[in-house]
Amino acid sequence: MPMVVGLHLPQARAVISSAIADLQLTIEYSDTCIAPPGTVWMQEPAAGLEVTPGRQIRLGVSTRPTAGGLSSSES
């Protein structure tokens, strides 16, 4: 699994797609100050681990913090 934490989502998708066949990607958007909006702040599995084709990959992507603190998810 390549390291994509710190990359903007489109760049992270491209990096992962070029390294892993049959990509199964779940993106979880979170209101957080950990990273700038649109930036990957969490990845699962961790960078450096071997990933088999078809393996589910989760990315946490930062959004702008809101008063309600709601988050959304995209599969």
C-alpha cells in the first residue's frame, strides 16, 4: 500500500489506482482540523503493507469543520 496521507484526494486515488488492481475504495469525510480540507489524513491499511487485489481500502478525508460536526461517507 502506498503512502497517501497528506495528499489531496484526486492525487491519492491516482497513486492507489496505479499500484493496486481491482481497487475497492471507501472514502470517509470528517470535519477535522488535522489536515487541510480535501486532504487524506487517514489510510487503512497502513503504508507499506501488501494489499491483494480487491482488498477494501479506507481513506479519511478532511472537510472544513462545521458547527454541527457532522460527517458523511462515500463508497
